[in-house]
Amino acid sequence: MKHQRLYTLGLFLSLVLLFAACVAPGGAPAPAAGGESDTAADAGSDAKPYIPIISKGFQHQFWQAVKAGAEQAAAEFDVDITFEGPETEAMVDKQIEMLQTALDKNPAAICLAALDSKAVVPLLERAKEQGIPVIGFDSGVDSDIPVTTAATDNLAAAGEAADHMAELIGDEGKVAVIVHDQTSRTGIDRRDGFVNRMEEAHPNVEIVDIQYGAGDQLKSTDLAKAIIQANPDLKGFFGANEGSIIGVLNAVKELGMEGQITVIGYDAGKQQMDAIRSGVEAGAITQNPVGIGYKCVE
């Protein structure tokens, strides 16, 4: 099968539409669109094809929207799926265990959003040996084994965020960045897309700090507060995923800096929507998580 990459380009909006209207509440990973999928691959010739979907997590609204899209496709194409991810996006080992377990069930295919673009490669090689197609979503890997990847063009989208940040702060001053990790393709590409664009096109804007919060709101809040306190003249802050930007928003509010720091985020959960409407956040790069989940299963 020809290797390809399916992109959805994030759009910068001053008001973001919520994609997850049909997403179920809650967070625990659960079987979807068919229930007892664990033995589907071995249940005989009449069983539906089974596709395990292994996400980076499940706690953010973004992942719940991806799950909703996957469930929609599973119903349309008559396949069984499960959707699971680690409790936090720092748990690379837990995700690898999930991938091992999925491979043991000999599924029809596997969908994977890798937390570490290198660590999963040995298991992808095993999948290839077993003849199991791997479809990437959200984050790619350092391998050509996945037959396709459904993802946002994160380099381009983060570059758009940098351009708009520079415009809003007068093309000069200090800005900072909170990223979810430096091991996944989304973390690397969103960081590099923002930083490289700022350095190339906006030389009078100084990036004073880049920190990694593992997509955890509390950790990202603490990191953002420390950066703001160390840089009282900070003019802008970019958060590279839902957990990162919520941490930035919390820090800005707790320090009473609303309206003094230009905040730009990624994704479109309720807290970001509210912050944009209230003017605390200038805008966000949105994705199409439902479409990503759908394309993964399709």
C-alpha cells in the first residue's frame, strides 16, 4: 500500500467552534462500537474486523472527540474498535504495554497516536512481521511502517500561531512556550514550527523559555507561573496542546495578568472557548479531531 499522510490544517480563529458536541462525558478508556472486541480477531470467520485504537490519553476533550469520530466510522464500516490511552501523556511505558497487548490479539489493523516517536518502532516492526497494518493518527513515528497518518500539519499550524502572536504584540518583546512533550511528533513539530517561524520572520521577538508539562494542567500551571514570575515583562505565551494552554490560562488568572499577556493555544476545549470569549485568550489553532478519528478507522 502506498504510504501517505493525511493532513488537516489547523485554522487560527478568534472564536473557536467546539467539535465535540456529540462526545460522551467521562474519561476512562472503554470498548466502543461493538463492545466485546477483545476476542474479535479470534472469534471465527463471522466476527467483525477488530481495530484497537491506542491514543496518547483520554482525559482531554480532544481525545474524546477523536474517539467520537472513530466510533462513527466503526459503525459505518461495521468493525469493532476499542479506544484507550494512558492516564497521562507522560506514560510512554504504559502506552507501549497497550500496544503489546493489542498485537497479542492479532487485530485486523491498529491505530496509534505515539507518545514517543522512537520507542514504539520495535513494536511496529513486530506488527509488520505479523502482517498487521498500522495507521498513525495525531502523531507520526520515526518509521515508514505506518501505511498512513491522519494528522494536522503541525509545523505549518504552529507557524501561523507564531505569526499571529507577533502581530498582536507589535512584533517585538518576550514570549514563552509550554509544550506537552519533546518525544512525540506533535510536541516536536508544534515547538519547532512556532520557534522556527518566530526566529525566521520575527527577529525582534525573543523566546525566553520553553518548558514541557506532559500535557498535565497542574504541572503546566506551575511551569507557566514560574516563567511569568521570572519574566515580569513577558508579552506572549503559546501553549502547544489542551493541557499546556489550560495551564497557561490558569497561571495568567492566578497571577492577575489577564489582558497583560497575549495567550495563544492549541485545540478547542470548553475552557479555551470560555477564555477566548472572555478575552483572556487571543485565539487558538483548532484541529478536526472527529475527522482524525474517522479517517483513522476508515
